[in-house]
Amino acid sequence: MDQFRSLAMTVISLGLGLHPVVVHGDTLSRTDKLRVLYSNQFSFNSRGIPLITIGIIEGTDSVELQGERPIRVLPEGEGGAEVVGGRRWKIELKSSRAAKVQYFAVIGRETVSGLSKLRAELPIWRKRRARTEMLEVGSVYGMSGRVFDNRALLLTDGPYDSVGAAARHAERYLTHKWVNKVETVAQLKRRPAGTIEAVDLDTGTHIRARDAIWFAPADARHVIAVRSARNRSGAFTGQLGGRYRGQLYVTIDRVGKLAVVNALPADQLLAGLVSSETYPSAPPAALQAQAGAARGNLLAKIGRQSLADPYLTCAWARCQVYKGVGFEHPRTTAAVQKTRGLVLMRKDGVGLVDAVYHAVSGGFTEDNDQVWPGPPDPALRGHLDAPSGEMTAFASGIRDDNIRRWLAARPSTWGARAGVNRNRLRWSVRRAVTTLAKTLAEWGAPVGIPQRINPLVRGRSGRINLVEVTGTRGTHRIRGELAIRRALGNLNSSMFVVDAVRDKAGTVVAFEFKGGGWGHGVGMSQTGAIGMAKSGKDFRFILSHYYANSEVTRVY
């Protein structure tokens, strides 16, 4: 199959002479409203700020909502029937059917102008017995007279019934050196469905609806508290409780459980997000840099993540952490307001920079393509994270031949000037072999009691992205920065060296890891931004340091 499928693409425009796609409840049938939940369409409020949907809970069987005033219940969404009940509602899942999700191994990637190049590769991949299919991810939208296009064309092999099966085929292609990364993508083949019941705990009123129920505060100034219990199955994801602005809808997630989604303006979302992602006590310039990066990260990923979920982005770590009103802080809210509409644009005008960030660089940031699948991004190149003239002996990169000197050196970096996270600039931890055997097995590497841990490939920052572990039951290779540090016992980062610890008889009893940094290392170091702000740098300087070939631009 080589037909062209579009996973997520819509055009939203302001001031471009195009017709904006604005989701109005009174112009959509119920089927249309449910379809919107799984699209990347979004609208704007009266101030021109994008309205974003963010998943705050999934994998639960019941949830309770409590308003400051009576809650508006919208069984059909805005524009349909409306029930104004009490302040307390309990929503339960009565029956459901999980989504049908297909998974593909990515074997080629181009911008939208590269379609002919991907088509030329089809005969080659068919000879390799790949079931080729081309998919489009991303979106096109317009703001302030500009068109933003973050679409990508993917040449894929599939479909497969599980992400594991798709990944195994990608691993096989990697072994043959036909691809240089293991990457998979999900496609929603059939939406989940189910019956949801909402009970007014004040009056006893019951409302049953198929697939989704919308809730809204009686006044836009009010918030709704959300509470849920963790399921015995352990599938629950998100906050057990929190308070949220804007609308909420309760729907069915991909595994057939309840999902709670918050829909609100981007800057209200950022007020609860920035304060969850950094220290509100940080200097204003660091908070403003964080607000600009978080806004760009949010908008650049529209249509490129959560492709099989009923929301645009999520409130947990794989997206950006968002904890609602209860975590807002006046200083971070001021930073969001000060930078209203500001994002990082590429200087060549191609589009938004995906302004990813991390906690502590350890003194050197990393190339994006060393951490995640995808092509090298000129804005996300690893480099020395230090003032000019400091630690220049390491400016060309951290390698096997200099990483021990690098980790032994007293960091004279921006992060060292921050006064926070000092224990993450350089760190040391020991893991018993019995503990490692368990964590390795959990991550699909049942090697028995480990005897050797051998880093095979390092990125520019010295972070390892391929490691070989040999144990009493065999040898296994672990690929990927995050997988490596989790499989080895939740290390702070993969910028480390490792040595075996032996007892008097020479038996390996533990491994000692000495490392630097906290997080993946790509983009802005939040601790480094604090250090730069304390040294008198403004937020524009901070962002230009971490995101090359870009400029701060107002988009709304």
C-alpha cells in the first residue's frame, strides 16, 4: 500500500485571506464534535490566543468534579442541550470499547516538499519486503499574518498491532543499516466508544451519554476541581486532584478508560505549566525564557504528538507538566504575560522552533537527533553551556577520551552560577548488581546478573545513546538516552562513566556511575537559564544561547 494518508492536518488562519477553522458548538453535529476531539483543529478566543486541549487524566474508571458555583453540564457540547445542576458531579464509565490503533515503523522522513524523494524510495523498500505506506503528520495554521507549517511526510512500514511489533521491525532495519534511528508512529484506526454516566451528587440527577460529556463553570472566572482515584490496574496517568480553568470534557481514552481533558487559552495553560516546570523563585529573565520556550514547544508540536488521543497535548512529562490553577504563581504568571505571544522562529522563516528544554545540561547540551528519532535540527545543536572563554578545552565535544576529565573538572558553567541543582551538575551513584538485574529485565534486557556495562555510542555532550550490557545470561544492547538511564536504575542523565565494583574475591557486586547533568540535554538548560539571568542576561539572550539560528517573534 502506498496510498497517501493524512493523520492530522488542518489550516487555521487569521488575516491571511483564508477561512479560519473555528470550532463552534452550534454548527457541529455530535459526530462532528467527537471527531474534533481527535483532530488538531483549534480556535482562538476574543483576544486572539489559541485555545488548547490538554489531557489531565486518563486510565481511570471514575472522576469527581466540584465547582465554585453550579456546574454547566453539556451532554452534546456547546450549542446543544444544557443542564445546570449542583456543584458536585461524579462521572463513571458504564461500558466501553477500546480504540483500534495501528502502529508503523518509520523508514523515511521528509518535509512536505520531499514527496517525490520518498516515492523514489518505494521500490527499494518493497524489495526489502516492507509494507510501505506514506503518512502525513503535523499541521498548518496561521497567526498574525503568518502561516506555520510543521508537517512531515513519513515513509513507513506497517501497519502493526502493537508499538512493540513496529519497533522490532525498525530494529531489524537498523541492524541492516537501512535506517539510523528506531522510530514508530501511531494512527487511530477506530475511535474508542462507550457509555458515560454523570450523577449530580447534590440533587441525584443522572445523565447518560455516549462517548463524551462536556462540563463548564457557570462563570469563566471560576474554576472546577477534579478528583480521581488511582485504579487497581495501575493504568492511571495524571494528577489525582487539581483545579482547572476553562472547560473540561470527560471522554473515552484509547484503552477504553475515562480521560479528562481541559480546554483553555494557551496563556492560561502556560500559567499553570511554567510554574510546574521551573522554580517560581528564579529571576524574571529566566522565567520569561521558560515561558517563551514552553509556548514555542506547545505550538510547534500541534499535530505531531498524541495522534491517537482525544487531546492536542498532555499534562505529564512526555509533553510538558501542567498542574492547573493550584500551581500557578504570580511571578510565573507575570512572565507569561510579559512574553505574551512570543515564540522562537527560525531565521530562515521556515517555522517555529520546537523549543525543548531540560533541567541541568551538566555543562554541555546535546544534539536533538542523538536523543530522539528525526533529522538534525539546526536550532538544537549541542554546545558548551558556559560563558565565553570558560572550559574551552572541551568546546569541540565530550568523547570517550576526555569524558573522565570533563566529569572530574569543577564546572565553570552557566548552571554552576545558578545556586540550584548543585547536586545534579556532577553526581555519583552506586547500583547493586541484583538491583540492576531487576531493572534491566523490566526494560526488556533479561541478561541475568550484569558483569559488564559498555557504552558504545556517545553524542556531542558525552551522553550515551547505545550501551551494551553483558550478564550471566547473555548480552543485550539498549538504545536511546531515556531507555538507558531508566534501565540502569533511573540515572539523572546518560552523561556518565561506569566502573565495576568488586569484592575481595573479584566478584562484581555493584556498578558505580559518575555523571553530570539532569535530563536529556537538548535545548535550554533551565538551571543554566537561571545562572545566566543571575549574571545579568535578559531572556532574549538566554534563548539565543540555547536555540541557534532563531529569533524571538510575536505570533499573537
